[in-house]
Amino acid sequence: MREHHPAYLNTGIYTVAEASRITGVSKERIRRWLRGYHSELRGKNYPPLWESQLPSLENKVALGFLDLIEIKFVASFLDVGVTWPVIHKVREKAQQLYADTQHPFCTMRFVTDGRQIFQALHEETGDTCLVEIATDQRVFAEIIRPFLKQLEFRDGTILERWWPLGRDRHIVVDPRKNFGQPTVVTEGIPTQNLARSFKANGSSLEEVARWYEIRPESVKEAVDYEQTLAA
């Protein structure tokens, strides 16, 4: 269900399940990041990493476009071995520096100088988890660069769109289009709609293209993209 409340306009709107499908991060992880985490082994409680961009919808978590990107950044750091407590520290430091946003990982400022945050925390805490990122610019760049190529910033600062296959392709996640659902930008049709029609019409690109009055190439790109999400 899509809502027309002003808070949901031009921000994208996703359930946890949709966010999981699009980002490739499990629903359990996303809920843990938004609700907090209790470790009986360590005897510690970790608060939520951030508050959702949107208010709850029908008593369920509603996520916005910036939440999707924040999820991707957190996942990228976890994938290279940055621990949950360290991510909390990094995010808190970024929030202090970029007080005008609740989603500091989504800013170009973090992309360009985020390594300095790791370095400052390493100097303050001596945490060995931070050493490689804090001392080697290449390591931070290798974490950020692949995802950075997919992001489009307006005026070099404001995050506008995510091109999940790269900016030389035609699939875009834009909070102003189809409530932020992945879309074939040239025709403005959600990729999931095209992929479902492809499956329902006997896997015929031409039949789906004829039905939607679009190019078969656009159908194929949508189908290929949806298959990568399902893999």
C-alpha cells in the first residue's frame, strides 16, 4: 500500500521486505539496525543505528530512499570486517560532523572525507578494527568506490538517485519515480512489473514489449536486473 501523506512524497517508500529485496541485505539485519541489538555474549545493548526516514505506516516500519542507501553503506562496512560497535562510533562521529542530516552516510561529505572519521576514532580509541581503514586511503576508497559509481548527487552534495547497475545502464532507483521502486528510466515502468509480465507471458520479450509499447531491450534489462535481485 502506498500512502499520499506529505511525508511520503518524493522520499520513496519501502517495507522491510522490499528494502531487503532491493539492497540484498536480510530483513533480520535491517530490523536489527533500526531497532537495536542485544548481545548476551558481550552483555551489551546497542541502540538503533538510525531512525527511519519515514513514520511508521499501519504500525509497520516504513523506510525511505535514504534508508536504502544507509543500509548499503552499513552492509559494505560489515562485509570488510568493521564491527557493529565501530560502525556505531563511526556513525555517531559522522552525525556530529554533519548535524544537518539524519543519514550521514548518504552525504557526499562522508564519501569524500569519511576516512578521516575512521582515523580520528582510531586515534581516540586505539581500536585495531580501524587500523587498515584509518591508515590507508586505498582501503577506504575500495570500500566506497564501487557503490559511489552508482550514486548521483545534485550540485555535488544532495543524493538524488541510485543506479544499481551503473550509470551507463537504464535501471534507476529514484524516490520521485514510482515511490522509489526500481524503474526503467527511459519508459518509467517499474522493473518488477515488467519481470512479472515476462514470466506470465511465456518469457516472451517481444510480447511484453508490445503490451507496454516499449522496446524489447528495456524489458530484457528489467528482467535481467530482477534476476540479479533474486539470485
